[in-house]
Amino acid sequence: MFRSFRNFNYRTWFAGGVISNIGGWMQATAQDWVVLTELTDNDATAMGVTMALQFGPPLVLVSLTGWVADRFDRRKVLLVTQTALMMLALGVAALLLTGVMTLPLMFCFAAAFGVANAFDAPARQAFVSDMVSLEDTSNAVALNSAAFNMARLVGPAVGGILIVILGTGWVFVANAVTFLAMIIALLAIRVRELMPRIKDHRSGGLGEGFRYVWGRPDLVVVFAMVFLIGAFGMNFPIFASTMALEFGKDADGYGLLSSVLAIGSLAGALLAARRDRARVRVLVISAGGFGVASVVSALMPTYWSYAAVLIFVGFSTVSMLTTANGYVQTTTDPALRGRVLALYMAVIMGSTPIGAPIAGWIVDAFSARTAIVVGGIAGLVSFGIGVGWMLWSGRLRRRDGALFLMTIDETRPLSVVQAMEPTTFDDRAAATSPIRVPRRRKRG
């Protein structure tokens, strides 16, 4: 489960990421609460607009951010983006502490956070593969998700308490301080131990990455599934904050819901880290689990019963996202990895500007429970897409005998057993033999 920790660079990165992510979740809790309760009168639509402005830039700037992640030193890119995010947090803190923050100003800062994160996200995701070998990439991605959700377990609860005790402005100050942990970690990384980068001399920029994805039906299905759930199902700040208000809770109650969600998320990330590689079928099953858990959570009558079901929502969400991320990273041409990951992050983060305002409008026009049900239906539709593609591609009818195996018997000469039919890339690890010969393609 923790094999990537053998690498010094990854251990350093992981430690800095946990601390920085705790601050990030504290700030996210404070920002949502400021918009919902201080700058508006429980206006979920305004909260949805804020999320759209913050997560929109990755979609708008995808042609540039992917190119930057592939063209420049990712470690230096991250030093710039992390410093920019720290300065923006200090700017919001100053406006909140002086009492001059307004909703339009918060919209502007949300957009600025989005621009910085648009460059940060693909470089950060691709940098994981620069620190570990290809065999450990899926594990490193899962542990990254575990770190993210460890922080999610602590950050929102601490942020909610600090909001009640000190106020929202000081939460932004605390987050700015935690950025120093990631900056120090990036400076401490041993550059000579990073994996060699594969240079791409082809022209085409983002178009090359798009053509690559379009030529991979498996990636198209993964992107479509993630988009549906990201747009309509993963608006947790809107769902959790409005449900907390419906149950008569304050900021600490909202923060606790986010932390409870993280319990399941952390379990899902650690389970993903135990798998030898990312599989599409795990993604499909997780999407179905997300849809069912979301619909059930909308039916819960009390605060604590709703919180209990959120554990399963978090588990299925992170199982799905971690598997999707690991699958994209480990099956993509390394020379195009930055651009493909930029497209992937644009799908995840860029889906929010579409879904968040819709979710906020549904909450205001109908109820928070209705918006959650809509998200659950999106999960079930995503599950249907995944199952349909697996049936069409033949993955549900695969044969374990359709592999090239090499077996060793001390009493007999070495023998090679060749199957009659090849299987797809995603089914490569079905063999039980300890030694494998690479698969060949059938011609003609």
C-alpha cells in the first residue's frame, strides 16, 4: 500500500502536501461560509457562481496549461503557482479582516484562484510520475488522493471551529502559512533523482492531446463518466452547507459534514493504493455506488443519519476519481501526459461551472435534497455509460486464457502457452503466472 514511500522525493512531497491540503480545506470551508452567510442571505446560487468562477479557468485555459505542464520544468511551475495561491489567500484575508470584502470582490478572487489552480493542477498531477517509476505511479496517485482526503478529514472541521472562534479572515491567514510547507518540500526535492522527461517534438499543442484522447475509446468513456458526476454530483460544498442549514447547524456543523465525507474518501483512497493498477471496471462500479449512495443520503431524516451515508458517498467518489486519475496517467503516452492530464483536469474542474450554478438554482427553487437526487441520477447514468461500453468492447466477456503465459516447472523444460485471441490493455494483469511474456497483436 505504501510502496511509493521508498522514494525520498515522494515522501517529501507527500508530507508537504498533507499540510498544505489541510490549509486548503480550511480555506474552502471559510470561503463557502463567507459567501453563503456573510456576503449573502443564504444564497446558494451565489455560492454556485463562486464555484463556477473558481473552477472555470481550467476549462478556458486548457490549451495553455497542458502545454506549460509538458514544456517547462514542473517543479518550477509549481513553485510559481503555490506562491501565487499563497499571496491570493493573504489578499482575501486582508479584505475580510478590514471589513471591506464584497461579493463582487470575492467573485474576482475566486476567478484568480481558478487561474492559478488551472496551471497548478496538471503540473502537480504530472509531477507525480516524475518522482516515481511507472510501476509505482498508480500507487503514488492513490496515496496522493489519500493525503488529500486525510487533509479533508481534518481541515473542514478545524476551519469550521476557527470560523466560530476567530472569524473567516484568520482562516485564510492560516491557509497562507500552510503553503510554506509545500514550497519548502519542492525546494527540498532532489532534482537528480527525478525520472527523465520524454520530450515531445510533435507539433499540435492541445490538439495533439485531444486527438490522442479521441482515438482512445476507453479514455473517452472515462472522461464522459467523470464529467457527468463532476458537473451534477460533486457539488459537495453546496449540498453539505445547505443541508447543514436545513438541520439547524452552524459553520462547525458544515465543517463536520465535510470531515465525515472525508472518512469514506480516505478509505477509498487507501483501498485504491492496494491495487496493483487502475481498472476501468472499478471506475464503473464506483460510479454506480456513488449514484445509489447520493440518492439514499437525500432521503435521510436527521443530521446524523445524513452524515453516516456521506461516508459511503465519499468512499465511492474517491474510488472513482483515484481510479480514473491512475488509469489516465499509467496508460497515456508519457510525451503527451501533461496535455492529456490538462484535458482530464479541465473535465473535472471545468464541469463545475456548468453544474454548480444549476445545483444552486435547484436548491433555491426546490430544495437541497432535490439537487442531491439529481446528482445521484447523474451517477447512475454514468454507471450505465460505463457498463454499456464494457459490453460493447467485450470486456465483460474476456477470457483469462486469452493471454501469453510463461510457466516454470522444475521437472519439465520451459514452456510458453499462446492463446488464440488477444485481450485489451486494461486486462493485462489477469494472469496468475509469476512470469509473463509481453502480448502480441494478432494481424490480419
